[in-house]
Amino acid sequence: MHQKNFALIGHPVGHTMSPFIHSRLFALSGAQAGYRVLDLPPERLAASVPELRRLDGFNITIPHKQAIIPLLDGCSRKASESGSVNTVKNEGGRLVGYTTDGEGFRRALQAAETGLGGKAAVLGAGGAARAVVFELAHAGAEVTVAAREHSAGAAEKLCRDVRAAVPGARVGRCLISELRGTRDLLVNATPAGMYPKAEGCAADEEAVAGSACVFDAVYNPNETKLLALAKKHGRKAVGGVGMLVFQAAASEEIWLGSRFSEDSLKRLCADTAFEMKKKFGSVVLCGFMGSGKTTAGRLLAEKTGCGFLDLDESIEREEGMSIPEIFAKKGEAAFREMERRAVRGLSRSGRLVVAAGGGTVLDPENAAAFRANGVVVLLDAPLETVRERLKGDRSRPLLRRDGGGDRLAELYLARSAAYRAAADLAVDAGRSPEETAAAVLEALRPAT
């Protein structure tokens, strides 16, 4: 069977998960097809059309979703209506544009058991925003398009286009800074908060607090600052991975006539989120004292080119005293609060290898923060190995408590289940640091 060839075009595209998703979808449908990434700056888009015509189809991401339209031979009704294209099919030499963003958005909300009706605000006025606003308008929602000042003209045009295409559409606009009141749904359709500029946030805290559900079309990182704010205020938070997977499936339905079960797509959403953390997130090493987190972590950081941070050492620098001194002068409860503050501060510090303290991930809040945008790896060292490594070590506050008995074994057994519950992966740490670091690297290899 002849292999078909597809691609993603955009700029920049270093953050994309599309090759992973489409290769999985090809496998699910049994298609003989390949998928690659083409980084095309805006000034090269028009000149690349002859190369694109040699493909069987391609996806389009920022910033080309609208700029591609004049270069195509035709568009579907939905793509023409929204003025945005994210999927192109080569139909016998003719490049025909489609949009699957709206469908991906709708299906992602449905999978999260959230509807499209009611009152909604959409942040942005670009290609993704247009697809989302049209989808909401067709569903009968009352929509406010909230844009930055420099995009006010695009927001006004979007509103006019929706009113012209959707009879009875209720759509208006405002500046993002003017967004007030309450709503059922807040959608971020801008790149704000996207890797590697994860500190960005498209809306302020007041806008988030006034929204029953917050949907972020940004999928990398898995938990954006916007979604973290939504969770802080107890609002429903839906990330962009679902939209990414469902729109990709819709693209393959157009290209190849493929069909996928909802269960298989939901599993792919989970797999994509995890692969994304492996590729872009921090690596957090947890485990019992003496499991080699610091030594193996430094080696892993060297091998991956990531920064390294030992959480205990970071707290010691911050407090100006050693961990035993902190325990002696301020107590364990105070130290655990220091840990929580340190973990929260790491959430958007870029890609790091982190050696967590022996008790850090025993706190569910810390474990959840680490897993939000990183992979937690348990260094699983046998008790006797730990005992040998800690022989003669008098610096561990938790091992110096009175009461007799085998304090080391008691702590080890008490913590083992919690470590396993907190970790995404586990590797054998009963060997040399070099072998342990190599095992972690192997565990983090991309899935095929």
C-alpha cells in the first residue's frame, strides 16, 4: 500500500505534540501514513505552497490559520464561514481547506461533561478564536469576544462575521481588561501561557473567578497559569489536550475517512498529556532518604542538559540554616510549610531535574503540584541498600528520634505506599548512581 504523507505547518512549532498524536491515530485506523513538522515563518508561507502540494494533506497552526486561505484552491463552508483553516486536504491536486478546531473544542467540552450553551467569553480574535466563537454561536450561546487593544479591529470583524452567518447570534466584544461579571464559560484562544513562555496568563484573577468553567486551548503545558487560577478559585478547569486530540481525529476523518471510538480518543488524551510532560516538563526524583536522588539527579541533569535543583539544599539556602537546625529550632511542621512554598515556586521554573526531600511527596498538595507539569520518578532502593548507605549518618532528624526500635525500617515501610502513589514511574535505585540515572533516562524515552 502506498504511504500517504502529511505534515504540520506553523511558526514556531517546537512545542507541538501533533506527530505523536497522528502516529497513534494512524496506528488505530491501520493507515499507512507518515507525519512531519515544517517550521514556516510567515514570509516563507506563500513560497512553500509547491512543496505543500506534494503532500496528501497538512495541518496549520499559529500564525497561518487565516493567511493560508488565499493560497488555497477552495474551502469548506464551515472554514469559509469562520475565516480560519487548520486542515488542508489535497483533493486530486487541489488544496481544500477545512476547520476542525470548532469540532475539537466542542468534543473536548463534551468529554469534560461541559456544555456550549449559556454565557461565554472568548479571549482572542485570531484563527482559533474564530472557530470557537462560531461553534458557540451555533450552539446558541451568548458570546463576548474579549481581545487586547491591538486586536480590537479583528474582534469587531469577528462579531460582524458571526452576526452575518448565524441568524440570531448574540455576540459582542470588549477589551480583555474590561471583562467583568459572571459567565458559564471562559475560553482562552490566545497563545498566552504557552510553552516556553508559561508564565503568561490571558485573563486576570477577577475574570477567572467569575467563570463557572475555564477552558484553555493552550495544551503545553498541561496545566497553564490560567487553569491553575481556575483551580485556586474552585472553578472547573479544562486543558487544551482534549481539543488537540479531537481536532486531530477530525482531520484524519477528512484525510482518510478514519473513524475512532470515544474511548480510544480519551485514552489518547491521557497518553498525550503524559508524553508531553516527559518531553517538556521537569523530572522530579522522589524516594526514601539514601535512595540517591541528589547524586543520580545531578548526573541526569548533565545528560539531559537541564538545570538541577535539590529541594532540601534550596530550603537551606533560603533559611540560612541546615535541615537539622530547622527541625531543632522551628519544628517539622514549619519545615513542611517551607517545602510547600518551595514546591509552589518551582511550578513554572522551566525544565529542571528536581531531587525532592524524602518527605516532600507525602504531602498530596506537593505531589499534585509536581505532577501537574512534570514527571515524578520513584527511585526505588531496597531497605538493606538504604541501610548500608545511611550507616553512620547522624544528620537525618527523623532518624534521631527517641523510642527505640528500628526507626529506619518503620519509616521506610510507612512511606513506601505513598511514594508509589505519588510517582508516575519507578526505577530500581539499588545500583550505582550512573546506572540509576541511565534507567531514568530509559524510562523517559518517548513512546512509539
